[in-house]
Amino acid sequence: MPDTIRIALDAMGGDHGPSSVIPAAALALEAKPHLRFRIFGDEARIKPFFEAHPQLKGASEIIHTDVFISNDEKPSVAVRKGRQSSMRLAIDDVAEGKSDCVISAGNTGALMATAKLVLRCLPGVERPAIATVLPSTTGPTVTLDLGANLTCDAENLVQFALLGSCFARTVLKIEKPSVGLLNIGSEDQKGHETLRDAAEVLQALNFPGRYIGFVEGNDITTGDVDVVVTDGFTGNVALKTAEGVGKFVSQVLKEELGGSFLGKMGYLIASGAMKRAKHRMDPRVYNGALFLGLSQVCIKSHGSADAFAFSRAIHVGADMVANRFNALVAEQIENLAKDEAFVAMPMPSQIDLNG
């Protein structure tokens, strides 16, 4: 593990800007004293928040810019005009080797477009994928892609399986993570040709994961699979549906338990269990979308993240650096290119892992 991990923070991104980012950095520093922060944004807006977190001063450096990317900025415009923005400067900092990873709660499209342009993909990776960790009955489930690639071919899905497996292995410490392809049924004949092509390749490959076949949407939360792989369109719909169901259940419980005397009594009796359940399903605990496949670590925090949620994204980025995630991916891609089963496997898109 590196003695010091340097984190580039876009302090101006998201709904709350410095009021969330600076307290989040302080929280992360308490848990990981070896972190150091390079904070990009408007110094006049950032400095006041250091007064409540003096311990952060010695571990941080502010790089001033009063330019930032708005949430509704088009990615193409952000890339062209945002060269001096807090987001772009933070990404550049990683590309120049001054920081080990970058974290932003800013515009997702702009962050992905800029990170891909500046940091570029790892050799052998055609497209980066957005991944996140979702709760299940037995532990976390890695799900990707969640919107970076609306359509994918079999090559992309195979690479996503490798990326997700490497993350589960390095950060979640799952030695041989199980991998499933998201489909409309678990039977081999289900789904379109792209899925079946990817399944055929994964069944024959020796990679960090263990391919278990097709899985359905409800399997994401059952705990029966560690990594769920899909295209960005389907993954984003699945994620937003899960978020909606979570909010719906929370609202119904509030209404039912707070709407009558018996409901309030029931809540008091079950309050301990309710608090534990709330923590297990708290989306803030799982904050931090991962841009897997880039040459450096880039984390997208939810735009509405509070200090605790943003600090979780910092933890994820630090853990990926500490566990040498990108080095493992590069090694596994090299091994995959030499796999006899892979080389002999006919495939319409003919995966080229050598770039």
C-alpha cells in the first residue's frame, strides 16, 4: 500500500460544492490519515469550510479556479470550453502524475468525456464502463455498465466482465467473484445474439471471475452473483428502477408507521431493526460510480451527495489506488490475449485486446 495517496477533488461539482466536498475530505482523513488532497475550485468559497476542519489544512492544497462545469452543460461544450474548470484541472492533475485519482460530483457526461479524452483507456480496453456497488442480501454486488455505453457488442461485455471482476477482487476482496450477464431469463437460448456471443466467450475463458450464466434483474439483490454485466441503457434503467423502489418503500413505511398510534408503537418496538435495515439500504453508503477501464482512477459521486456520501466515494478511490486496481486490469488483459480458448473462439466483432 502506498505511504501516501493523493486525491484530486473537484470542489465545485454537484449540488452542494465545497459545503459537501470539504467536510467529506475531513471525514475521509479521519479514517485514512495517509490521504492527501489537492482541491480544485474557487478559493474564496473553499477556505471558510477549513475553519471547522483545521486538521485538513496540513493535508490539503487548494488550486484556485473560478471556472466550473454546470450540471446542465453539454459534454461536448464542457470539453471544448472547460479547460480551466475545476473538473478539468483535477483530471489533468492525475494525468500529470500529481494526484493518484480524481473524484467529482459534477456533470456525469462531462466528467466521462473529459476523463476519457485526457486519461484515455487502458491498453486493450475499447470503452470505459460506469460501475457501482449495490446492496444485496449477502453483501455488495458490482453492476456495470450504468450508462456510459448505451449499446454494446459482445467484445464490450466481455471486457466489462473482466473489469468488474478485477474490482470485486481487489477492493471487495472476493477471490473468485461470480459473474452473470443480465438477461430476460436464465435459459441459454434467451436474449439477443450479442448476449449469447458474450456468454459463449466467457464460458471458455480463464479470467479473474467465475462465469455463472445469465441472470435476471431480481438477481442483483439476491446475493447470488457478485458482478452483473449489461449494456449502459439496460443498466441505467435497472439502477434508476432500484432507486425508485427504494424511495417508494421508504415513503410507504413512513406513512404507515407514522400514521396511527399503533403504527408509532410498532416503530418504537422495531426501531433497532429498522435502523439496521436503513443502514444496509442507505444509498449514501454505496455512493461512488466507478469509471472502470481508464488509465487512472476516476470516481463520480452522486450530484446530491452530502458529506458522508462523498466521503464514501473518496474511500472507494483510495482503496482502488491502494490495491493497484489498474495494474491488475492491465495484467489480466495481457493474460486474456494469450488465452488459447479466447484465441480459438470465433466472434463476430473479433476482440482485439492489444488495442
